[in-house]
Amino acid sequence: MKNKKKVVSVLFLLSAFFMLISAVYAQEIKFMLGGNLSKYRISPAVYYHSVLGDGYTYEISSKKGFLLGVGIEFNLGRNISFEIDALYLQKCTKAHLSYSRLEIYVAPKKYTLHVISIPVLLKIKFLQGTSPYILGGHELSLILSHGSKSSLDGETEDFISRKEDTTTFESSLVFGVGLEMKVKAASFFIEGRYHYGLNNIIKGHIDWESTKTRAVVLILGLKIKFQK
């Protein structure tokens, strides 16, 4: 509950700030809602247990999450714009520990990473008005919380926080395509993005260990142009 209040407060302040900037500089503001399919990339693929002496792997699969946020665009040219967004985003994964020889069953865990994401993007449209477009840039995320749940025989354990073992920030590359549909002073758009995590999100790791995020995001949104 405390985490949800923090997210709402941060998004409200960022939305107010973005609307003020848009009003002053007569730029466009975007309101976005969407979902994503994400997973962790854990390496190495095989670990060797110091006690059991047996190899085990993390079987990783994707998990759904959602996003909510706002953004502003600054026009740099006829079909080129600079975009800054503020998003609340969930990055999730399912992980199942599997031993190669011993018949030991470990309940799969569902991990959820709650972040405030600030992507800075360059957007290029192909046409004036209604048009497809491409975008790309960098994302810096503030990690609000990180934890896991597991379920066995229909029973789900309580949420276990892993925030102390998680870094404060995550850095990612972002690439995407979209379609913008112009309607007078507003536009509706649908957009797909791929978020490629660059840094290890786990603290105190051994040099050869790494946990990074990957996410495919689908966004629906409304863009409004502020008039002076």
C-alpha cells in the first residue's frame, strides 16, 4: 500500500511538471497506458552447487506487467522530435530452479520489479499527419521495489522483498515503432517498444554472474498539442 501511494505521488508530480513545461513551450503532451511481456536474462546458464556438486539451471519464462505514464515532445524539425517520458513500469519474470540429475522439485518463483522509468528518445515520422514512425534512445529507471512470490500445491507464499539485494537504478536501451493517427489538435497512437537492460540489477554479485531485464512493451496513448 505504501509503495502504491509513492507511485501515485511521483506520477502526479511528474505529470504536473510535464504539463507546465508543455504549456510554457507550446509542445505536445502524451498520456500512455499499456502492458508488457518481460523476463530476466540470468547468466551463467548453469550453476554448480558447492554442497550437492550437481549442476542446476534457472528456467526463465516471461511474465506480464503493465505501465502508466506521461510524456512530452519537442519538435526538432519537420518530422523529427525529441521525447521525454515518465512511466510507472512493471518488469517481471518467472524462474524455476531445475537440477540436472537429482529429482528435487523447487517451486517456481514469480519476480516483479517496480520502477519509475525515464526514457529519453528521438522520434522520426515518415509522413506529415497520420504516419508510422520509429524511435530509439536511452532509459534510466529508479527501482522502487523488487520481490518474489512462489506457489506450491495451490498455496502462494507471502511477497518476499529483495530490494536490499537490488541496485537503485537500471540503465536500458529502448527501440520502437508506432502509428500515430492525427485528429485536429490531438493524436491517438499505438506503439511497440523493446527495452534492453544494460546493467546487472543484483548487488554483491560475482564478476561472472549477471541478471538483466528484457521487455516487450505495447502502448496506447493520446497526444495533445498545447496552444499559446
